[in-house]
Amino acid sequence: MSKRVKFALITWIGEDVGGLQRAKTGTDKTLVKEVVQTYSKELVITDHKDLDEDYIKGELKKAGGANYDAQTE
């Protein structure tokens, strides 16, 4: 059973952010990706509800491949 640590790269862009400002985040995200190169899932979140810990854990579990915990859930 795999117990490796999984990381998420989360970009928060609020719902009221305009198109030009959204595009500018791409440049910043590219710089971050040069430093942080190991992550299991990249999430771009605009809705505050998606910052829920259970949602993020679920996305990381899906990104991890085979789920051997499913037999106990």
C-alpha cells in the first residue's frame, strides 16, 4: 500500500478578477513551477467552496492512481 506524500499546487483566482489580471497570473505561476516542480495535482480555484479540505484531499486521491483504501471505505 502506497503512503507517499502528495502535494497540490493551488492557484486562487477570485470570481471578480478580470481577464487581463487572470492572464497575468500565468506568468507568476510559471515562476513558481520552476521552483516547486513536484506536485500531484494542480488546481485553479475560483469558488471559495472548492478550498474545502475534503475536496482537495479527494482530488489528490484521484490523482494518485489506484486506490487500495477503497476496500475499507
